Amino acid sequence: MAQGWLQIAVFVAVVVALTPPLGAYMARVYGGRRVFLSPLVGPLERLTYRLLRVDPSAQQGWKDYAKCMMLFSLFSWVLLYLILRTQGIHPFNPEGFDSGPWDVSFNTASSFVSNTNWQYYGGETTLSYFSQMAGLTVQNFVTPAVGVCALLALIRGIVARTGTGLGNFWQDLTRSLYYVLLPLSIVVGLVLVSQGVVQTLDGAAVAKTLEGAEQTLALGPAASQIAIKQLGSNGGGFFNVNSAMPFENGTAFSNFVELLAIVLIPAALTYTYGKLVGRQREGWAIFAAMLAIYLALIVVVVPAEQHGTPAEHAAGTPTEAIDGSTGGNLEGKEQRNGIASSALWATTTTVTSNGSVNSALDSYTGLGGMVPMAGLGTGEVVFGGVGTGLYTMLLYVLLAVFVGGLMVGRTPEYLGKKIQAREIKLVSLGILVTPLAVLATAGLAIATRAGTRSIYQAGPQGFSETLYAYLSQANNNGSAFAGYTGFVQPHAPGNVGAYGISFADLLGGATMTLARFLPIVLVLAVAGSLAGKTISPAGPGTLRTDTPTFVVLLVGVIVLVGALTFFPALLLGPIVQSLTGRLF
Amino acid sequence: MRRHALPAFLAVIVFTVVFGLAYPLAMTGIAQLAFRGKASGSKVTANGRLVGSSLIGQEFKSRAYFHSRPSQTEYAPDATYFSNSGPNSVEAREAVRENLAAYVKLEKPYYGSLTREDVPVDAVTMSGSGVDPEISEANAQIQVHRIAAVRHLSLGTVEDLISAHTSGRALGLFGEPGVNVLTLNLALDEEAPIE
């Protein structure tokens, strides 16, 4: 146990240590200054602008910025859907997989274009290498870049002194891709290959095991996709069991690298933020609020998983640590990850909008399984997704400023900009869209026959599976209590005879799309609204937003909104399960 | 709207070529040059025949081999899924109970003082991947008695083999140590072949 805490502490320390250098690098990139990669990437960047026929220096107002973003995402969706539906005719398909069903493809396309990476399909049993590369890997790259674009627009709105320009979408997109995501992916991808993560175009290899059975080793160009899957808060596994699969995450070291890759960019962006607004303490204050919630969740899930489940205890198996074994709830967990590295991953992936898993969340203890749900319930502002985490956090900051303003009886302002009725309306909508979508869709799915078809486990766990599915999809996370299904595949591998559960596929797909793009447009509208305001100098009555007091207020607002929204639902699932030893 | 449509369309095409083809294919090329064996699945051969991958576990039923963890897929790496067995599930209790009984029944004849309390939890639960290549050291330390007896080896010899096939924590800190069942069993076959 002490060893487990030590690895968690060191991991968090590494995250803190890497935040300033990467954050400063990104601030230089987004500030348009030269970085060490400029000689290499600059020509590629300029070529891209020429091919796209855009002028990267043209300033866009929030509406133009939003239109570019929406059109780009729309075309991305169409292309991805077409690729999935015509899979049979494309190259790089050594297993000869047929095209996917329409409803599952709808869900998958919506899922990857919204940076969710919810997966009703199984990677190695349904998708060709072409679909994984040209379809999914592309969206793994561009969707976090789109998230950063929205964040940059919001930051420019906050710091703008004159005019209403929020930057240029094409420039922000291209720079995020070429200067940040691509170089990091190459490095992480090659480190993963050195740890046994596969990267090949060869088809599956058939082995004859020591006892003479046939074992088919499914392979593929996995490492290149997994690197960006982790770095870009995507989370969609190349293989069905995601990073539990040794070919996707085969050693304790690869696990550390993948875990770090989840949180690296979102954490560093807080530092970038401090640089861009010219006040480093503002960035650290936000970082501190994130870290506080993160640590609070970690200290719940680790002991919960170490304790073991009622089912394990009823079966008479000891779950205490003994010499040579960590003990704990190892159902759905890999030996090399054990309790600490699995529980830390479960927390990290759900607070960040990543959604990859290295263990089966459906098999977590009641209390342990509630932690990922709580991570989702914060709206993923604890580091959060690449770009999305910080812009959603900034909405909470504006809300906290407003609440603070009401307390001290002054017009709320943030970094010198007055926060007025229009902004607060947009902010409230932006914050409430996602929880509303969760409650409405989960309610619909639990109350209808079509919805309950997707449930696997009996009793409160079935409710938890449903709640989790819509929490995850509406928050664009993608992790799952994976018993919940929207795809039936009787002859796996292969799509022969496979069919989707249309209700789950369509409701989920629509939820992911709505909960991604509606808040983004609202954020851009807030940015446009703030950009037009003049900056007033701070006075003695100004509520400072870089103090410990404000960090406490901010955490309080986040916890309050999340708790008020989700507490009743959590009672019916994970809380019931943690309070009873009864089996279902 | 229309004047943004062309760049948006072109961007999707350009980025698909860059990130969907150039990037993964280049990475494949580099990976195959720099880490050929690992990039191709860490394959293990014996007597010139492909017998598996050192990263992918296998099912072992013979008394002459160390046994892997229980698996929901019978160790199929081409169609992986989680057991999704919930914490309060009756089926989970039954599965663990059966695994525990079977484990004690198999090992007790070779290790007389073995009780249920000694059986580590990895030996009775299913892993995430269903192809976990490793078992805990405690698990191997119980099975060692059976292997030594069946293979007519000394406990010390088998224990040395176990240590040789145990991976430590990454950087001495992260993750948990584990014993690689396939490579250990291959080493056993080399040390003391069975008829």
C-alpha cells in the first residue's frame, strides 16, 4: 500500500514538474514566436496554408471562427462515416473485415469527431487497419486541436484590448497539430514500440501454444494511434480492451508513459494560460484547484479497490496484501498494473476526458466505481480534455467570480473585464448543457425497454452501467462500464451477422455531438462578448482570482454544481452498492 | 458560410493524408527498422515454430506447467473483452469460489499446508485483457511445489527460473512485479523436457 502511494506521489510530482516547460513552449507556439521546431515544421505549416487556400493572419470574429470549426467538424464526420461504411473496399485490411452496420457507424463517427472515443465496436474484431489509420487516427489528432482552438479563442477574448478578433481558426488548428500533437506523438509512439506495443501492417499471426492450441495474435499499426489516443484526450483503444491489452500497453513502464501522456498537455495548458494572460499566478491558481480535486478522488479509489468486492469476500478469497501479491480487487485488472496503477489510471482518465482504460471499470467496487463517475460529474475540468478542460474550467471561473461578486456586492469582473448578464447567461448554459444531457438521456435509457436492452449486469450495477454510459458520452469521455452494449457480434471476429442496438447507438451518438458542439459555440460566444469589453484597472474592492481563497471558492462551485446534479443518481447506483454486502 | 466551406473540406483531405497515411506509415517504417521484434508482436518461437508472444498469456492445463490466471476468453488475443463482472454480482462470487476450489484442489497434493487464505487474488480473478501474461510472485511460489514434483526438479532450481522470468517494477517504482508464465514454461521445457 505504501509502495502504491509512493508511485502515485512520484507520478503527480512528474506532472507538476513538466507543466512549466511544456506550458512555456506552447505559449511560444500560440504566441507566434519561434521555437526549436520552427525550421523543421515551418515549411510544412506554410505549405498547409497554401493547400487550404487560407490567409492565416486574417483575424476572425467569434462567428467566423465558429463557422470554420463547425464546417471542419461536419466534413470530418462525413468522411469518417463514409470510411467506416465502405471499409470492405479499402486497402490495409488483412483480415478482410466487412463494413460496419449503419447505426454503430453513426455512433462511432459521432464519437470520434466529438473527441469522445466511446466504442460500441471492438477494434481488432471489426476494423481494418485503414479505418483505424485514415479514419480514427486522423480524428484522434484533429479533435484535441479543435479543443485547443476554442480555448485560444476564449483566452484572446479575455485579454483583448481592442477589436473583436479572436485569432484565426486555421492557424490555431495547424499549429496545434504540427508543433504540439505530432512531435509528442512521434516520441511517445516510439517509446511505446520499444515496450512491445505493436506497429506493423502485417496481418494476424497464428501461433501453436505450448499445449498445442491455436492462438491468433491480432496485430496492427497500434502504437502510432495509441500515442495520440493518450496525448489528445481521445481514449479509443486500438484493441477492444484498450490499454489493458498487452499489445497496447504491455509493461509497467509503458503504463507510466501512457498515463503521463493523458494529463501532460491539459496540465501544461494552465501554465500556457498564465503566460498568455500575462499573470502566471492565474494559471497556477487554476492548476491548484484541479490538483485538489484530483488528489481527493485518488485517495478514495485506491483504498476502495484495495479493500476488494463483496463478491470476492463472499467467495472466501482473501483480498489483503500478502507477501508476493498486492491483494485487492484484481477482477478486470492486470497483474503488472496491480491496484495503484489501475486506480490512478481510472481517476486520471475520467477527470481528463481521455476515457482510455487499463482495467475494467465495470468490475470496480461500488465506491471505487463512483470515483470515475465523480470525475465525469465535475464536467471534466480537472486538467480535463486538451483545450476543453481549461475552457470549461474558465466557465466555472467566471461563475465563481460571479458568485464571489454577489457575496461582496460588487459588479463581478475577471482580469479587468466586467462579467455581465449576457456572459453569465452563456456561461450557465455552457455549464448546464452537459449535466442536463446526462440526466435526460440516462433517464430515457433506464425507463424504456429499448434502453435497458443494453444492460449486462443485474441489480444496481445495471443502473450504474446506464448512468455511466451517458455520463461518459455526454462528457465526451469514452470510458465505459463496458458490460453496457450497443453492438451484438455473434461471430467475432468479423462483422458477419453483427448488428447494432439502434436506440443506444443513436441516442449516444446524438448526445456526444450535442454535448461537444453546443458548449463550444457557447464558449466562442462568451469569447466574442468579452473581446469587445474594455479592461478596467483593478481596485481595492476587486475580487482577486489568484489567491488560495479563490481556489477554495472555485473548487466549492465545481463540487456544488456536480453534487447537486448527480447525487440522487449516484445514490441509486454506486452508493447503494458500497453500503450493502448483498449480491444480485 | 460558403467561403469557409472550401478550406474546411480541403483541411479534412490534407490532414487525412498527413495524419492518416503519412504519419502511421512512417511510424511503421521507423518502428520496424528500430524495434523489429517488438513492433511485430514480441513473437516467441521454439524449435523454429511460432508458439506465441512473450506479452500474451496462454492457457495451461497440464500439471507440468505453471498455470496462468483465469480468463474470460480462454486466452484469445484476437477477440478481447472484459469479464464485466460487477462487485455485487452473484456470478462473480460463484466464479471466484470455483476458481479458488479448483486452485486449492490442484496444488494441495504438492503443498500440504496450503489453505484458501494463502491463495493470492490474481489466481482466482480474471484479468482485464483476458490474456494477462503474468501471475503474481505469491502465485508462482505456490505452484512451484507442483512443478518441482512433476518435473523431478529441486525447489531451488525452479525458484531460480521463476526469478529469471520475473519482471520488476518500472524504474523500480511503477506497477507491480509479475512472473511471465509462457517464457517460464518454455525455460522449464528446456531445463527438464517432459516426454
